[in-house]
Amino acid sequence: MNFIEGTREVTKGELQDHSITRYRVTKFYREQITDGDYYDQLKHIVEPSLKEFESPGNLDTSGEHDNTVSPGLQHKYAQTGLLLVTDRCASYCRYCFRKRIVGHKSDEIATDFSQIARYIIDHPEMTNVLLSGGDPFVLSTAKLHKILDHLLPIPHLDSIRFGTKAVAY
Ligand code: SF4
């Protein structure tokens, strides 16, 4: 496998033991990084490093698992619901906050949006919902419509956001 520092033979087990994800980005993103003027800086975002073998840490740094109130829905701050809608992403960042989920088949991803909507209806203090993952925009338009069909009718929701992009209504 190629690392920033050079090539090293590794087993699948070693990668799993150290939670090291493979290099995986879309062609467009790869070209933006390799063809731009900042490759030496940007490569650190997506290319594996041998330093990851020595990296300590926790795969759930902010206790997301503990704040999950319904599969795929976290309720940590009173006003905000965090909805994990996909375990896929267009890039697997080395520093990803959700490395435990992105690129894996995760049971932390929302599947029952009726149940989630019921929880939000029962919690009027939750006035905004953030759709995240992974990157929600890897989902099909039809799937996004289906999710929004459950959220948009909830009267006390002021905003629904996708990652960093805001959709206000
Ligand atoms: S979820 Fe964000 S940090 Fe994680 S791999 Fe995708 S873009 Fe990178």
C-alpha cells in the first residue's frame, strides 16, 4: 500500500487494527489535489501516512454513540438533531471525525425515518436538524426527497441543513 512516506506491505488485519482506511477519493477531487499548486499541503488530507500506525485516540471522540436516541439520530444539544443518513463519502479524509462509520457498513446510519420524525415531533425543543454522514449529497435525489418528506411537515423545525450547506424554509 502507498503511504506518504513510501510503500509498505500491510495486511488487512493490520489496517483494521489501526483503523486505517485506504486512499479513496473521487477522480475530480484527486485531480483538484494533484494538479493544483498545493499538493504538498493537500495530500495530507487524503493520503495514508505511516504515522497512523502510531496514532492513539478514540474512534468516537465526542460520545456520539451515547447521544443516539434513535438509530441514526443524535440529540446532544437541546435545539439540534444530528441525522446520519449515509456511511459513504466522496473522500475518505485521514482526520475524519467519523472514521468508525465512513466507508464501513454502519448500524449508526438512519433507516427508519418515521421513527425519527416521531422522536422530533415529541421534542419541540429541537428546532434544527443537520443531515450528515458521510456526505448526504452522495445519496440519490429520490432518497433525499424521501428523508425530507418526513422532516419538512414537522412544524417546529426552523431549519434543515446538509453538512455545511443551509437549506432554510
Ligand atoms: S465525512 Fe467529512 S471528514 Fe469524513 S471523510 Fe467525508 S468529507 Fe472527510
